[in-house]
Amino acid sequence: MAQSDRDKPLYMISVAAELTGMHPQTLRVYESKGLVNPKRSGGNTRLYSRADIERLELINQLTDEGINLAGVVRILDMKERAEERERENEKLRSRVRELEDQLHELKMQKKITALVPRGGSADPEQVLKGLLGGGGI
């Protein structure tokens, strides 16, 4: 599921409560404590996204394991920071790949340039033959 689809506000509180197995009042409490931030419709109705539902499911799992809400807040913060670091790392890996490709291209250009006779009046066909090891075209 695409990130934008996950963040689209779709579910009213009654549906979110049913999907997560939580009471609607629990969802309101979690919102008041900043654990989840559903969007609001024009009529001020809470609308939960798929990402909100997944977050609530994680909160439910953690509290079922005996972790208090302060611990849940800490875990969620650490999870968000780790996800942000992973996104940063992926951007950096992508940039390193780009730079490696550019470096490779520059090295190849240098090798090719070193094979071209100085003076600039070389016949392109002769240069090509030289690059191909003297073979015919």
C-alpha cells in the first residue's frame, strides 16, 4: 500500500474502534495523550487512516504486553526516529550509487581520452580501430 493511501483519513471512530478492538473512549484518550492524531472532517468528525489503525494496533499490542503509556510513547518515538533514519540512509545510499556511477563514467572517459593521440587531427576511424585493438570495423 502506498504511503499516501496509508495516510488517507477514511474511518470514523466507531469503525476504527471495531478494527482495533478498542473502545471509542480509549481512542479519544489516546488522542488526548497525543498517541494518535486522527484528521477531522469538515463537520469535526474524527477520521482515522490506515496508518492510524496500524499505530493503534501497535499501541494495543504493547499495552497488552504490560507496557504503560509512558513506555508506549517512548517506543513509538524510537520507532519513528528509526524509520526516519532509514529513510535518510536510503537517500544517502542512492546518492552514493549516483556518485559511484559518475566516478565510473569519469574514469572511463579518462581511459578513452588517454588512448586518443595528442594533436587533435586523428582520424576518428583510426581512433576507433585503436580502441578496439586494431581490428577492422
